[in-house]
Amino acid sequence: MSIKPTPLRRQDAAGVSDIAGAKTLTWDDADKYFGRRAYGIHEMNADYMTRAVTGGVVGKCKVTGSPITSSATGVTLIDADPTFNGHKSLYFDGSVGAGVQYEKKDVVSSFARIVVLSLDAEMYAPTLTGLRNTVAVYGSQSDAYNHRLSTRNVSGQTKQQFAIGSSSNNTNLGQLLPAAGTPHVQVIAFDAVSRKSRICINDPKVYSEFTHTALTVGTDDAWVIGGGPNDNASTVFKGRMTDDIIIDVPLNRTSELWGYVVEHVAFLRTRYGITL
């Protein structure tokens, strides 16, 4: 497990950060909890994002202070979004290639990712006929998704899924998604040693597990929200996202680690006004 000091750990009680250009925000319980952990890689928090002069959005990762950028079109910043208890959010309009990408290509094979979002009706059955990505790892050289968290139409029901590569036999299908427009928390954790993934929605005490074939990552891979830079129309994302937390530890490896997920998600639900 790598240990990376985060801006959260270098803020004073008023939330003043020593990361150049990072926005000053008051800590809440979710920030304090995550700031005590030593396993963060990235966090895209929409409260830290601004509108880019050339279109789209721009901001800084709350963990590293590195730039976060978006496509020039298809991603819009929403101020004081009532969907997420008055916090900012990013709206993805479902167009091809609309997405957000982290600058550092530090993709790891074992990880966890916690996402706070709401989905438009187009992400659901019966309109949805295949699958739609929300967050993923994208290989710019291979022009393909290494792994992805998506919604999928399963016999007329819309479920969360985690898939490695493109094989439908390598997919963990989770619980039914809440109704369109409903804010919720999605969690994916993958352990490259056991090759097991665990996914859940809102309540980490209720989850789905699956054993996959091996996952490999390359130096050209990047963490993305929505579409990769050369995405195709089958994997576009339409909806809103306010938070995306990436962790370089498989939090499904032990019950103690998963207990951190239970606690962290509870703080996020409080922040964003999400109820079970």
C-alpha cells in the first residue's frame, strides 16, 4: 500500500490548503474521515471544479493537486445542485467522447472507487438496450476500456455492473439501480490477487461479488469519468456526478478494510443528502 500525503492532511482547521490553486473549503466529516486514510490516489470533487475558458470544466485533484480536465463539450458545471444537497455537480450530456480525465497515469491493478452520481433516464431500460459507462480505466494507445463500471439492461431491469475488458462472461452484475434522477453512491473494489470484485449501491453491507480473469493495466491507461477520448456511442454517460474517489487499495480484501467503506459511504450520504 502506498502512502500519499493529501491536501486534506495539509489543511488547517479552516480548510486552507497548501496545494497551489486548490480551492479553500471547510472540512466536513467525509473530508476528515478520508483525510485520515493513507490510501487515496485521486478525488474529483465538483465543488473544486470551475468552468474552463475553452469549454468544459477544469479543476484540481483533492489528493494530489494535479489538474483534472474534461472534453471541450458535453460536460457542464452545475452550481448549487439540489440533486446533491446544494453541492456542485458535473452534468454529462451523453454525447460521444464527453468525459473527464485525471492527468496522472497511475492506474493500479488493485483498487477501489467510490462515486456519487445520478443517472438520466437514457441510462435505464427500456431505453437502454446495451450498457452505459459511468467511470472506467481507458487505454489511449489501445483505444479500449481496461475495466469499467456501467449500467446494463438485464431482461428489462437496469443493474450496476463491473466488467473487465469486453467479455460479458467477465462481469459482476450488482443490485438494481434507484430510479432515474436519484442521487446515490456506487462502489467498486477489485483485488488483483484474488481477482474478486465487489460492487454495491448506497449500503456497502449489501453487495455483489464475482471472480474474474486477470486484470492487467498499462502505462498508457488513465482513470476517466464518462467517455474516453476516442469513445464510441455505445458507452456514453448521461447524468450528473458530484464526487469520484479513487483508492489504490482493494478495500474488499479484508472485513476491516470493507468496514472503512461502510463508514466512508455513510459520511458521503450525509454530505449529499442521500437516504437508504
